[in-house]
Amino acid sequence: MTAPLLQIEGLGIATAAGAPIVHDVSFEIGRGEFVAVVGESGSGKTAAARAVLGLLPAGLVRGQGRILLDGEDLTALSQRQLRALRGPVIGMVFQEPMVSLNPALTIGAQMMEGLRLHERIAKDEARRRCLDMLARVQIRDPARTFDAYPHEFSGGMRQRIMLASVMLLRPKLLIADEPTTALDTLTQREVLDLMVGLARDHGTAMMLITHNLGLVARYAQRAVVLCRGRLVETGTAQQVLTSPREAYTRELVEALPRRAAAGSRPPAQDVVMAVRGLKVAFPGRQRLFRRDAGHMAVDGVDLTIRAGETVAVVGGSGSGKTTLGRAMLRLLPLASGEVRFLGRDVTSATGREFRLAAQLVFQDPYSSLDPRMRIGDIVAEPLRHVALPGAERASRVTAMLEEVGLSGLAQRWPHELSGGQRQRVAIARAIIRRPAFVVADEPVSALDMTIQAQVLKLFERLQAQYGFACLFISHDLAAVEQIADRVVVMQAGRIVEQGSRDDVFDRPQHDYTKALLAAAPIVAFSDAVPA
Amino acid sequence: MRIRANTAIGGILIALLGGTALAAVAWTPFDPLRVNLRARLQPPSAQHWLGTDEFGRDVLSRIMAGASTSVLVAVATVVLAVTVGVLIGSVSGYWRGWADRLIMAVNDALLAFPGILLALGVMIVIGANSIGIVLALALAYMPSVARVVRGTVLSLREKEYIEASRVLGNSELYSLLRHVLPNAVAPVAVLATSMFGWVLLAESALSFLGLGVPPPAPTWGNMLAASRPYMENAAWLSIAPGLCIALTLLGINLLGDALRDRLDPRMAQR
């Protein structure tokens, strides 16, 4: 067997101040091999990948160690020599498709830029190769796309375009840093299938950086697990996922959401929230003299949620699931339909009682907390509207913080907490007033795997304790599988299927549900694709 | 908390200024208005530390007396402009709709005039006195505050913590006061401190045109203006008020930066 394509030997990366970020990491990638680098935020996986390209962000410096590509030590090369390698030899696809294309240049100009920089070919020839590649990543109208600007495309389309322009140079190694984290499940599947297919066709090796073990199971041959800058474990993807040797890897695998036994909860009778024929319209863009036709973000939804029950709403981006949650809380104007809360019509006038008893947990724990309020004040704020003596109020805040596992942090500021801790604050704020109904809008999708598991558990425990009804909005089918009693599948503003969790997951009826389930990167321990 | 050198310098400068302005109310070395034609244009000496002007008035005394007038005018103007600007800017940015369109149409019309021209027009109507200056300059500088506040509020109102406040059942006014405005402090603080400088200069310019605080009452601005014909022979006449204006601006800016950082919990601990 020939030497591996990429060998990383004892790589160290530290901050300028000397704090180590990556410590003595070694692994290798063979020619045409697909290797997943797995780790949570702060594990140094992105820093390690960027070191290969010589593109460490400002403030990080490479320490000892060698990075050999085809036997050549990249750490000894000048920036100029590295530049010649970036593109034709090593390609990179970034996480954020929305910002990794220059909005001021056409797609074609950006694709040609790289091609013409590294290969001396005529303009016509370059254009032809670009169009071929766009067709290869299944862009519908390559010629039109070539002359279009990035804003005209969705995130998934942009990521395909990125992929096309990177693969155009036929690199030997493709580094993909969380390439589909910003995309919904169906798009994620399409983009990754394309990426893997292209890489296979060109014999390109792939370093897939991800926190998603489902993707590792589906796409990688080998996996490298990093934790806090250290290499924890390497092995074939299957071995790492099914029989992890190290404690940390086991923890990661165990953090994967699993289905709890059904029927653990007694069926409740009291209807907390019921909507009928709910429609929400989004107005079209205002043109000079007329308004474009709008569209129905939610288009005739009927849904009933009972006390103590968790109903999950799943669907791709643009399916209207977030809008549905906001509309149920009456935060958006309705086009038509009826919303009843605890038997009372709150369609036209919401009333104080409804506002106080229906709460929302946001997706992004970084922007949902006022940066200028202390944690204790944030959690206490909902009690402004509850008649309580001061001492009782304070003790309730303390008790609530303790329940979500944040004792003693009342005097901290939001920016001093981790993402998981912040989400706990957001949950505490939502339920301190003992609401009857909580909408949780992607509450764990911004969090790391192990943190996700903890927050989901906390949520389940609090729900069992306080018995609120919950609308759980998510595109993460694994989380849904763990927490939901019933599942509602939405597509283009309509409910296409609903039923008990087990029915929807095990016996999906609608094609869209089947597609969603097939695309979900759930680790199937029995049938992981052999390498 | 450790006090940084910048903050200390700013604090000392502003404390000196405040002390001088206060002291001048009770005592100055000479009567700042007393004319002594026999002692015209004297250079700095043991008796007149900063020399005398073209009417033989003691420059140090006039600087001290001018401090209270200039600073009072500048502070009043900034406070008025910021208060009104924040009020209409936040109403405009937070509630949008027709009120926003109306307010911003008027605001942009005001913004389109050069500030000093606008102030001139107002001064001509109101008359040249301290209150006239404050009103005129406040009107001239308020639109930019309103613009900045509106822009900041526009971006803040889309933040999830504002929606969270709404979900908790807080009124819109409470959300604005408790969650939006405190987060808009930084740009306003920066604007207000630099505005303090512009106002001092604008007051000088108006005084220079004979529309400021009417003579013989001293302000740094009209002292600077009056010193112009003598700049070559009696440089101390322009250096003294000029240096005072510059040092005041420096102090205000240093303190303004410190204040902005202090008010931001994310910066306070560094």
C-alpha cells in the first residue's frame, strides 16, 4: 500500500498567549478515503483542519508537529507555496453558505476566478467546465446560474455552488467544515450525497468535520474523535460508533437521542391548545406600484394539544413550522382561522391570562437573553405580572435556578454562560410562571450533542413535573423521536401527516414523511454501511 | 475595578473644568468685564497669568468666566438634543408605521441643512442669547441623534429577547425602556460625547458671526473669535481659549469611552 495522502504528526496549536487549543494530534487520511473528524465545540477540530491549509484564524499559532501531504511537509512551506496548493490540491467547503460567496460577484465570476488562477485555460473552456460542474451538482439551469448573483439562491443551492467551484479544480483532498449544519435535513442529505459522489468520481479524499454522528455513520469510512484539543480515539466509523473504546466516545454515542418506551404517560383529556383552519399570510415584496402576491406560510392547519403532551412539528425549512408556533402564541397576525386556549377563544383578543400562560423557548440561546440583565433578573422578570411578596419571589427564582441546574449563577451575565447554560436560563424563564402551554422552537439545535441530551432530559423532567403541554418544533428527527408523544409533519404550510410518534416513525404514510425519515442522519447501529 | 490611565486623565480634565466653572461664579482674579485701556494686549506676566486682551481685560478671568457659559451651553444643548433625539428616534424605530415615516421625513429635511445654517436661522428668529443658542444648536444636532437611535432600535427590536419580553406579557413601552434602550446606550454615548465637541465649536462659530452669547459676556468661542485680528502680535489671546476647548474635548471623549465600556457588562470585566 502506498503512503497516505495526508499525515498529521503531533500537531499542536495554541493561542498567541500560549494556551493550547490542539495538543499533539496525529492521524492520517489515505488517498480517496473519507475520514470524519468528530468533536464538540471547543474540541479544536476546525483549528486542526485550518492548520492543514495554513489558514489559522488570527490569534492562533501552530506549534510543533508536521503536516505531510504526499510526503511534503506543509509546515515548511511559505505562504506563497501554500497558496499554490489551496484549490488544485486541497479544497475547502465552509459551514456558512450564506456568507461564503461574495454577494457582489456573479456565480460564474467566482467559479472562473479559482479555475483561471490555477490553470492556464481559455475563457470559453473555463466557462464550459463551470457549466458542466454546475450541471453535475444538479443545478437546474447552469447557464442562468452562471450569470446570477448569490442572493438568488437558497442555502442548499449555495452550498452546491460552493461545492461545484471547489471540485472544479479536482483537489486531492476536500476539507468540509460542518458543510451542512446550516441546512435542513432533506437538503443536508442531497448536498452530502452529491459531495461524496463527486469526491468518489474524482478520487478525492475527504476530511468531513462534523459534530453529527449520524453523518459519520452514513458517509465516513474512518472517524477521528477529538475532545478539548486532544485525540481521543480513531478507528473505522463503525467500530467508533458501535464499540467505542474510550469513555468520552461512549458518552458521545450515548448522548444520541433514543426512543423512550411509548405509553409511559397516561393520556390526558384536557385540551390546552386547539387551532382550526389556521392561516398565516406573508405579504409579497412591495414593488414600485404594486405588491407581489404573498404566500401562505401556514395554510389551513388544524391541531389539538392536550395537557402534559408533547407534540412535535417537523418539516424542512420553509415548511411553516416556526410560523405555526408563533401564530399559536398569537405573536403574528392571522389571515383566518381560530385559536382556542383552555376552551377560550383567543383569536381576536388574547387577554392577559393567555399571554401569561403560554410561553416560548427560542432556538438561539445567544440572542434570546438580554445581554444587559443578570441571570437572576432574567428569570425573575416573568414574575412582574404575578402578585407575589418580594421574599417569595426571590425564593422562587432561586428554586427555579436550582431546578434547571444553575444554582449560584444568579449574579452572572449571559455572556459568561455556555450555550447549554443559557438555554437552561431560557427554559427557566419560560416555565417559572407555571405556564399551561410552551412552544419550544428548535430548543436544542444550536447546542452540542452531549449538551443537547442534557437539555432534552431537563425539559422532559420539567414537563413531567409541571404538566405543561408542549409544541416542540424541530428539524432534528432524532430529538423528536426521543421527546415527542405525537408527531405532526408539515410541508409548504400544510400538515401532511400526523399521528403517534411510533406510527409516524415506523409506519410513515406520506411520501414527504418517508423522504424526511430516509434523510435523517440517525445512527442505525444494525445497518451502518460497511466501508 | 482598576481605573485605566485614559479614564483618569479624562476625569482629571473634566474635574478641573467643572471646578473652574464653579469657582468662576464666586471669584475670578479680576473682573472679567473690567476694561483697562492702559493695559491693552499685555503678554502673560506675574500679574496677568494669561495676559490681557484688546480692551485690557484679564484673559485668565475671562477664560474662567467663559468656562461656565460655554460648558453650560454645551451641556444643555447635548442633554436637550439627546433627550429629544432618543425620544423620537426610539418611537420611530420601535413602532414604525406612519409615525415613523412622518417623523423621519421631517428629520431628514432637518438633516439636509448644514447644522450651522439651521442654527443661524433659528438664532435670527429667537434672538442672540444663551437660551437661543441652546435651542438652535439642539435643533441642529438632534436629527443625527434621532437617526442613530432609530437605526439601533430597528436592529434591536428584531432580537429574540425583545420577542421574549413580549411573550412574557410585558407592555411594549416596558420592553422599549427595559430591553431596547439600555442596549442602545453605546452608540448614543459615543455620539453624545463627540457632539459635545461639535457644540463647543459651533457655539464659537456662532459667536464669531456675532450671533452667539452677546458681548461683553465672555465665552471661549467669542474670545477665540475676537482674538483673530491679533493672532500675530498677541498669540496668547487665541492659544488660551483654543487650548481650553481642545483639552475639554479630550477629557469628554476619554470619559465618554470609559462610560460606554463601564455600562456594557461584556466590557466591564476586562
